[in-house]
Amino acid sequence: MDLAEATGAGALKRRTLLKGVPLAGLVLSVGLPLAGRAEEPQKYGGDGMPQGLRESPLVFVSIAPDGLVHIVCSRSEMGQGVRTSIPKILADELEADWKHVRVVQAEGNEAKYGNQDTDGSRSTRHWFDPMRRCGAAARQMLEQAAANRWKVPVAQVEARNHEVIHKATGRKLGYGALAVAAAKLEVPPAAKLRLKDPSRFRYIGKTDTFLTDGEAIVTGKTQYGIDTRLPGMLYAVIARPPVLGGKVRSVDMSEAQKVPGVVKIFQLEGTPPPSEFQPVGGVVVVGRDTWAAIKGRSLLKIDWDDGPHASYDSDAFRLELEQAVLKTGGKVVRNDGDAAAALAGAAKRIEANYYVPHYAHASMECPAATARIQNGVCEVWAPTQSPQAAHDRLVKRLGLAPEKVTVNVTLLGGGFGRKSKQDFVLEAALVSKEMGGQPVKLTWTREDDLHNDYFHAVSAQHVEAGLDANGKVVAWLQRTAEPTITSIFGPDPKQLAPFELGLGLVGLPYQIPNVRIENPAATAHTRIGWLRSVNNIQHAFASQSFVAELAQAQGKDHRDYLLELLGPDRMIDPRKIGEGWNHGESPERYPINTGRLRQVVLRATKEAGWGKKLPAGQGLGLAAHYSFVSYIAAVVHVEVSPKGDITIPRVDIAVDCGPTVNPDRVRSQMEGACVMGVSQAMLSQITFKKGRAEQDNFHQFEVARMNLAPKKIVVHIMPSTYDVPLGGAGEPGVPVIAPALMNAIHAATGRRIRALPLRNQLSPPV
């Protein structure tokens, strides 16, 4: 069966619909504010993204004669629940009975569906209002169609639970009976829409919301990218250059060609850095099954020209970064007051250095894509976070007209930002082209995934504080050196871009009169990419560890000291502290609210029993952070054995992301972020020797297993009203975990950990 049939798109084409069946699309963007022409107002949020937003029910809603409602989800599902949350927003306003709703995954078509980039914890916060309006418009169109049929004023009818009722007589018409007539009506303008009062929500904000795909996932009936099957399909793997910018000098294919099932071996030309999302090239092995392709690849004898990054050594680079942040200078990215003078005149100075290594995304489903090119038409099936980015690059690389390329989005077995980079999709299409258009599934192994990832940036940070005679912080100096993501887009940039600076660095919300933040240069020796929570990981680790160190140095309680640094509750205009990006959101609508940060600190510490007496070898650690326009605090309870073994009995996480559409998904996101944060803090890292990643699989790039994962994770969602704008939920739970854990370890042992991962730093026994 073709995947389009398996996901329901084929079935939809055979139905009578409200108006057509939607597809989907995206152009990748980090969400930087768009400059526009001088006369155009600044656009923010979803409107500021490429292709903006859409909210027409004629695009997102389809109703069959039997009343079955199909709602299109234009964002990619990778475990965050977006195929549940976004359709339920629309269904709630539509007054649809969820039992009669089916979700359809859109394909890449941003001109029709608006921005589809599933990145940046933006999906629900960008689409909440448009989907409400879309559902309300469809509801009102159905009500008008019923009123027309009964020849009564529309004020006398009301949609309730999948049917329209004439209030005076009790007559009823189901949605299926009204769909055709409703589709012919004008879509009501936004000004005339009647949105529900939140008190009448049936699905939004409810805790009994089950995943749309939950049963299919646990019974193995879903279609992930790697599950795609097409008639006559071939299978391919690639031996890629192990070093950034490397290429094949020569290759001996003779032994590989003897493997039964190997069909063809050929070289794929790569794109020299900066290669953006283009394939890095290598030697392709095509087989009649994946085993034959992998076996054939293992017998290739390749002489690699490793290029300019052949000497990259991550240990040596760490020393280089650490030296860079100790030197005065670097690009000044925030400068309030006179930090140098305040430090010089301080009664006491405290300083510390922090290090975070490269991380890999390591999603459970490695990159995989299937492509077929027939009669000048390219169709791909891929677990992509960015279908429009894939579409546009396929159009350019294959030289086809835009309408000749279709990107079908499958479920993603994890993404974390890796699957918004489209190199693996392009590889599949280029191999299909080489094979005369025959369908080809291109698979990455775990070793491929770890060796050729878009790695999280390694970083070194130096932080200093000056205290007056009363112990009040009067100056804060912070330097960070880390390769920039923009290195994959342009030739050799060495400083962080505005959006990277805005990920937990320049937006420091403390009431400190003199703040100076510098960004020394750093060269990228690998492909750098965004990974869940991006630069917030290292920035929060440094700032939240250092606040704990300041409190300790003065003999003060960490929580009380953190609240003291926050100062009185206030709204901070991010532009006034050098944070012009603000996650692409309006600074008026999304100021930094220190009161909300204070409240999550108080809630997390209260629930964790902050200040309670603990046995020897146990401790509580706290961290709080603002990211993706949400406020998070975590308290980690840790036990450290005499041998240095770590146990985490409990983690309390307080989250304020504004109103929650799907509280269960918010909790699961925080729980997953907690385990990911523990992995980064304790185990995970990618190291390089001679330009090559040293880790091959999960026995070396370790993630937290059950024995190390917290025994209990308790998520406390802060109450909110719908006049507060939504924040992000997918990423902001990650940054607080590592500093909270290391602060807890210090409380338990007196040992301060400033470099991640922890691994053996507590040995010999404390």
C-alpha cells in the first residue's frame, strides 16, 4: 500500500468534502524578525515566519456526507502530541464530536497551509489563535447553512456536539448533511467570529486528552519514515566523509560488488562547507535490501582526503575556548552600566569557568527517507520537521518545477531539531535519480547518525561577579565562546547570531546595575545545528550554577539568594537589555516577567520540601530559567553513594507556559526533557580526534537508562488564564536539569562540577 493511502490521504480524495483536502509546507527559519519595508509594521510570532499563518476552514477542515470530519495538521508529529493538540483546538471551536474526527497529515505546501517548521517550541503558541478562528468560522458556516435550509434567522440556531439545532423547535441537522451547502458560503471575517468562552471548552485544557496516534503507535500500526514501502523499492546507505569538508580520494569497490543483493555502487558529489542542508557526499551502495547495502558498504576500501579539519581535536579545542573566555575582549553583546569599574571597586570578586561538550541528537529513529522520480515528478516520504525546506531544496537540486515535487510527512521517531535539516531527504532523491527514478529508501545507521550529525555546539564560559560590602551583586561579567549555527550557512562566521545570543544569554533577568556579556570568536570544525533547547543548555548551566556558587560563597540559601537577584516583580522589555530577538515574539506581548519566574521557583521548592533536613550524601539542587517565552524551575533530589554512584529519587518541575491546551502533553514534555537533561549532565558527549567523532553507538554515546533516570518526576503546571499568551513547552524543560543536578550534587558532597558530563568526576570516592 502506498503511504499516502496508509495515512488516509488517498481515502480523503474519495469523499465529499467541505472544500478540498489540504497539503502542507515550510521554509526553514530561526524566527528572526523580518525587516520588511519601512512602511510595513514589524511582524511577530507566526505572522513573522516565512509564509505566515493560515486560518481558512476551506483549507483545514473536510466533512464527509456521513459526518466524518477530517482536520489537517500542518506540523510534524515527533512525540510532542501536535497531531492531537492542534486538531483539538479546531475541533473544540467547531463543536465537533471527537469520536467522529480524523486527523490528516499535511504535505509540504506552505503557500497553502502557512509556516510548517516544527521547531522552536512554536507549534501550539503560533497556531492556537488561528485554529480557534478556523474552527469558529467552520461552525458558523454550518450554522448559516442550517438557518438557510430552515429559513430562519441564524441567531435561532446553534451548533452543539456535531449537529446544528434549531433552538425554538428542536430540529437537528448533522454536520454531514450541511457540509456541501456550508462550503459554498463565504468564510466569515475574523471580526465577525464568535469564539467560545473558555469556560465552554470541551477539549482545550482538559486532562483526559489521549494521543491521536497513541493506539496505533503501541500496536505498531503507524508509519514512521523508516517504515515506508513502495513497489520495486531499492535500499541504500552511504559511506560519508568522516571529517567536515572531506571527500573521496579513491575507492576500491571490488569486494563490495561481490555481495549478493548489491545492485550499484557510485560516488555522490558533496557540497563543500558551508553546505547548509546539502549532502556531504561519499560513496553510495544500493541493494535489494538494507542488509546487502550495509554489508557492501563495510567492504568498501576508501582513501579519504580529510581536508582542512583533519586535525580537529575536541580536547585541544576545549583548551582554546577556555583560553579565549579568560581574555578581556570579544564582541560585546550586552553592556549595562560599567561592569569593569564595578568589578574593580567591588569588595569581593567571585569567578568560575564552565564547559559543555558537543552533543548529538540521537533520535531513536535515525534519519531515513524514501524517494521516487517518475515522469518528471519527484515524490518523497520522510520524517521531516521542515517539509517545505525539503521541497524547496529538492526543486533546486533536481531542477524541477515546484509543482513537480511532493513531500509527504510521516511520523517522526524523535527529531530534536535534527530532522529539520534536509540532507538525508536530498540524498534519497539523488540516489533515486541515479537509479533511473526507481523508488529508493535511504537509511542512516546509528553510526552514521553519530558520525555525521549537525552537532550541538561545544562551549566554554567564564563568569565573574563583583559584590559590595553587603554581599549585593553590583557587577556581572560573562564571556562565552562557542561555534555558531550560522557556520553551516555562511563562510566562517565566528560569533553567535542574534537568535543564539537570545537563547538564555543576553536576556539575564537579574536586578544587577552593571552587566557586560562578551562573545569571543570560535571556529566551527563540525556541522553545527540546533538541538532541543539549543544554546539555552550551556547558558543556563553557567548562569544557574554560578548563582548557586554566589549564594554558597556568602553562606546564603540558594533559593533566597536567587529570588533576591530577581528583585521586585517587574516586566522587562527585552530590547532594553540587548535581547532584540525575543524568540521572534512581540516584546510588548511577551516581556520578560520576573514575577512569573519567581512563582515557578517558589512552587518547585515548596513541592520539593526545600530546606528539609536530608541524610548525609543527599542534597537538593535548584535552577530556574526563562526560554521559549516560558518560565521553568526544577529542584533535583540526589543521593550520592560513598563510591560516587548517583541516584535521583525525585525531580520537581514547575512550568509556566501560559494556558495549556493539552496538560498531559506538557507533563510528558517536561518528563522527557528531564531524562534528556540528566543524560546530558551525566553521560552524553561527542568527542573528536583527527576530525572524526569518536563515538559509534549508544555504548559510547550514552543516554540515561532506567537505573539513572529519576525515580519520580513531578510536574507542576502553573495556573493561567487565556488572556496570557501561550509559551513553548517542547524545549524549555531541558536547560534547568543539568545545573539543578550539579547544584544538588554539591549540596550532597561539597564537590562543585563545572564541566559536563559528570561521568567519573566523583571518583575516587568522595
